[in-house]
Amino acid sequence: MAIEIKVPALGESVTSATVGKWLKQPGDAVAVDEPVVELETDKVSVEVPAPAAGVLESHAAKEGDEVEVGAVLAILAEGAKAAAKPASAPKPATESKAAPAAEKKSAPAAASEAPSETDYDVVVIGAGPGGYVCAIRAAQLGFKVACVEKRATLGGTCLNVGCIPSKALLQSSENYHAAKEDFAVHGIDIASVKLNLAQMQKRKAGIVEANVKGVEYLFKKNGITWLKGVGKVEGTGRLTVDGKPVTAKHIVIAAGSDSAGLKGVEVDEKVIVTSTGALELSAVPQKMVVIGGGVIGLELGSVWHRLGADVTVVEFLDRLVPGTDNEVEAAFRKILAKQGLKFKLGHKVTKAEKTGKGVTLTVEPSQGGAAETLDADVVLLAIGRTAASKNMGLEEAGIALDNRGRIEVDDHFATNVPGIYAIGDVIRGPMLAHKAEEEGVAVAEILAGQAGHVNYDAIPGVVYTWPEVATVGFTEEQLKEKGVSYKVGKFPFTANGRARAIGMTDGFVKVIADEATDRVLGVHIIGPVAGELIAECTMAIEFGASSEDIGRVCHAHPTLSEAVKEAALGVNKMALNL
């Protein structure tokens, strides 16, 4: 069967390209996804892959020819033996910053032949933020797309039992606490404040429903097929959904992650819960112990503390939120302790015993020492998450995993099995919904012959407690370890007019810039709506801005964002209001 290899979409404003170099000549064996020809435009240089394995019959254009998008480049005779070592992806000729590289391993022989005809161009396994965004972008680029999801609703962990419901409860609990503790100073006297937890949970459920239905609408709008069931990979171009065979030119694994377990602590989602169970409690526990001082534990611990629980956080390390700037972490811990949260840092839980009244935990110092017990009505296990790579047929298909169960990919998200890619929590990097989304867009564009790009130095992270903590780029500690000379500017919210007006003056903005060039290397914020303020700083890092660039941008007054401007000015000792 003869297949036409055509000029792919090269970008919204690009209609033609120049044939730069033929990588395969007539008579050459070609593997599926192996680059055949290099095209050049004034914006990008890309390699066009073979859509199937076969032998190249002829060229339809010469090197140096101008060719329109959609024009035939070559004719491929499908079905012949593939080349011994196919390329893993339609790789841009110019390097882009993409997923952290992993050493490529040759694909198993059983996976080297693609189906001669496929049901879909792209099948994405997983409909979380990475998966559904990848599916939408692929559909926008003209691919016939399906997305496999085993849940009854789309949106993955994030929309169903993660980011969205937790932020709904965080906001409700903040409102309750403000009405109870803060309104009086504003001249708003309330005789009594009563918690209606059932209504709070109902509101949260409504927000989740609206979001997941929104994704379903987007699938219909973009012509994406939802394949309901459990997806298992069989090899190049082949998978099953609840045992039913499905074929695709490209498979993208976006399976996400699961809550990490802890030996001696058996989760039942009733009295010993993960984040999933902690979002569904029908009563406020009198005592809650949170195992893990990371983002999830502190956010949900804050929710239940504000609603009335006595919360103790047990953390293996001697600090909270590993990887956060040390100065920010110290201020953060001090503020949370002032709010009433208790901490047992440098401790580990070795046993959890359910009793008639709740749970008794055995706790001992991380470095060894005398054990003690803690009693709780509810225990939240939040020590992190692990890649959801089990029971997907990955090992059987020959897909390489690292020692943490994550899928190994190259700089273009390709696994060692041709035609199979992976993104999001299931590969290396921070387990963040927005990181997965960026990778989803990038891999879809790479499959279309474009230059998908993710800058891993400009991925913000946010802790949605009160105050919020937001960070992007490098910390002081990381720069010291790398031997980079830097300078710092800081500005406290106590000196910001808007923060004073709204009565939220805890925290500060910290800007770190290169000593020699003034280029912004990192920004760390603890304070009101830090998660919104970090966007400006992320853009500054993405576009290589200096601290002076931020400082000389006009910021509206009075706004919290002026604290970012002042901190940036402070890098060069130019702060105006401090």
C-alpha cells in the first residue's frame, strides 16, 4: 500500500517551507516515526517522520524546493521491514528545552511493527490536566484523537479529588475563619457564626461537577472520542481499553499519580485517609494528625484546623515543604505555628493502630531515639505521590521505567518504544498539573512537526494555605550549590499599602538576580495571593528579564503587585518605600 508523506502543519502563520535535506533516499527502509526529510522555515526547522514502516519509493520534491503545507513530499511503500533503529519522535532539528533526557534503550522487537491502518492518529491514556489538554491540542492540530479514562468523569485526580475540590474547601474554610475571627475589626459584628459542613461539601461537589462537565464539553467541541475504561499498552500503535483492541499512530501516556503509601499505616479513607478521604469528611475531627509536611498535608491540615480541628503535622525532615527557599520556609512555619498548627519535625511514624476512638500513632525521631504515641480521630497520610505506571502493560510492552516507577522519556517525551510517548506525573519532574499541561501541548505540537517547548526553569509552584507560598526558579541554596553569584531584593507586605488596607500583611517578596547580568534567577513569595503574583515573575524568567526590567514596569497603585516591583528594585538598592 502506497502512503503519501505530506508537509505537516508548521504553525498558525506558516504556510510553506523549504526542503532542506533528504534524510532517506528511494529504496531505503524506514521505520514508523523515523525522520525522512528536514524542512526549514524562517521560524522553525523540523524533521518530518514516516507515518508507518516501509520502504521509501520516491521523492516528490528536491532539496531547496519551496513546498506548501499539505503538499506531497514522498511516497512510502508500507509494510516492508523497518529500519533497525528508528527515531523516537518527529524531532525538531534545533534543540528545544523539553523533558529531562533519559538514556534511550532499543525497542523490543515485538513492538517495532506498527499496524498498517489505525483507528486514531493519537490516543491519550488519562484525562487529567496533562491528558485532556494534550488531546485538545492534538485535535486542534488536525489529528483524529481519542482519550482513555477509567473514571466516571473526566479531569483526573486534579479536577475530581485534588486541586479543584481542595481549593474550594480552602476558600470556604478561609471565609468561615474570617467571619469568626477577622470581621469584627472591619466593623462587622456577627452575633454567632455556625459551621454548616454539609453545605460546604455540597458547594465543593458542585464546583467539581461544573469543571468535569466543562472538560466533557471541550471533548465534544473538539471532536475527541472518550474511550471509557482501563487502558493497557501492548506495543507500537496498539493498546486495549477494558480488553478491547484499539490502534493508533501515536500513543501518549498521561496516567498521572497515586498517593504514596507508608509501611505500618493502612489507609481505609475513613479514619486513616489520603487526600481523597480528607476531602470527604462529614464531621470536623477533634484531633487530626497529618503525616507529611508537604503541600497537600499543609493545605488540607489548614482546612480542618480553620474549621476547628487540633492539627499536628509529623514530618520526617527538620523543615516543611522540601525544596522551598529556606528563608521563606522559616517564615512560613512561624506563621502557621502562630495560627495554631503544631509540628513534630524530624520525626517518623512507624505504626498506626486503629482503636475504638480513632487511631494511635507510634512516632519516633527520624535519626533514632525514644518512641512516643499520638492519638487522633483522623490521620491524613500525605507523604507524596508516586507515578501511576502499574497495571498498564508497560513492562510487557518493553517500555523502560526508572527505579521510582516513572516512564523514561527523551527530550521529546518519547519512550524507548517507537510511537509511544509519556507526560505529566508519570515521568520525571515536579508533579504539578500545570507542568503536565505544558508537556501535553508540547508533545501534541511535536507530533504535528512543530517545535514543542517546555522551560523547566520557569515552572511555578504554589502552596494554597493562608498566607500562600509561591516560588519559581532557583532558591539561594540551589545557587550556592551551583556556585552562581547572585544578589537579593526583598520587600515586606507590612510596607505595602494594599496589604495594610485589606489587613493581610504577613510575608514578603524575595527576588534573586544574577550578580553580573541582573537576570532574574528566582522569585519566592509568602503572602496574600502569592499564587497570582508569581505569574509576573514566571514571565520575567521565561523571557530572560532583569530585576530592573520588573522594577521599571508601571504597577497600579495600590496593589499587592507593587511588592514585587519594590523587591525587584531592592535587588539594586533602588526600593522606594522601604
